[in-house]
Amino acid sequence: MRIIDVHTHPIFFGSGAKRPEVARLVARSRALGIVRMVSLGDVLFHGAHPTAAQVAELNDDNARVQSWHPDFFSSFCMLNPVLGERAVMKEVERCVTKYGFKGIKLEISNNARDACMKPVMEAARRFGLVVLQHSWSMVNLKLRRFHSDPADTAALARRHPDVKIIMAHLTGCGFRGVLEAKGCANLYIDTSGGYPEEGLVEYAAEHLGADHVLYGSDLPIRENTVTIGRILGARLSAADKQKMLYGNTARLLNLN
């Protein structure tokens, strides 16, 4: 089966940024059947609250990786929504017009329910971008001020039904996260996050539809053979597995 990995960080805390390292990553990935990766950037290198200059630096690094292997990498524009509308719009426009980025990556600068998300969603709408929101089950934890719980990401999707949103980290969101996402036609979930949990991929397919589940590894934090096996080992049809591994992301990002 051909595979697109929708959730990767080829550069991670500064490591993996050299051209030979990237070439080795591409070779290893192709050997596993991965034909394309979505590179989300070194999103935590400058901490949870990067400046505008630091955001631009990380996106430039991401663009350089993409330029070395344009037939393999597609990139998302990392943002800090707290910087405000002007900074958000300026950086998104730069990443789209200069580098051809396909989406927006949001990490832990704020919660997905915050008012500062409005310009981000407007930028996504204006440039036709997909938004990938870091999500993890954070109920009753103080960190929820910066981390988005699945309920927060689902609320964002319901407020902006004309923007395609990916809820990151199926394993981190869990069975409850799947139920939070249920009924949102514009909301997808990627399969990254933690060790495989029996029955979770099948549960997501049952409640969201196989068309709304995307393969993601969270490389290099997680290893591709294990994360691919999460889907190949699921009790699903071959057609549904191929949708998750390749077809859904290809369609969502116009990669065919």
C-alpha cells in the first residue's frame, strides 16, 4: 500500500536538519512504502511562545527540507496565534506564496477555544489551507490553558464548518476524543500519539467514518513501522486501510 504520513517532524529540537540526514530519512521512509510526508516543523524548539522572528525561522527551516525533496515533502506553516492578526496573516501569506505550504500547524501557544484563533481560521479560509491542531486529553489539567483537549478542537471545527481541521493524536485523544469529533463533517483525526491501543482505530472508523481517519506517525518521537502497523493490524477492510494510509490525505491536501 502507498502511504502518506500526515504528521512528522523531520527536524526535531534542531536534530535532522542537515541534508544527508534528510536524505537518509527519505530513503528509509520510501522503503516502508511512504511516498510523501507532511512536515510540520520543529514546533517546540523555541518553547510554547515563539516570537514572530522565531516562527519565521522555523518555517524557513521547514521550507529548506521541502526544497531538497519537493516530490516527497509537503509542509505546514507553524503559527503562534497569540502574536495577533497582523503577524498571523503576514506569516501565512509568506509561507503560501513563497513556499507553497499546504496547511497550518498549531501547537501549544494557546487553547483552540481562544479568541486569538479567529484570524488563524480566516487565514486558512482565505488561502484554502487545512489546519492541524495539537490535541490531547487534558480534562481537569491546568495545562489545558495551552493544550487543546479534543472537546476544544471539536468546538473549533463546529465554529468554522468551512475550514478543514485535523485533530492530532488519536491515541492521545482516546475513545472520548473520537466521540467529541463525531458529527463534524470538516473534522479529521490523525493516528499519531503514543503506543497503539487495541480497537481504537476501528472505533474511530466506526464513529467518524474511515474517510475521516488519516495516518500520522509523529516521527521521530514515534517509529514508522509501529505506527503503520497500528493501521495494518486493525480489523478493517483493505479498502478502508488504504484510505487511512493514503487516499484521505491525498484528497484533503490535493496531492494526487
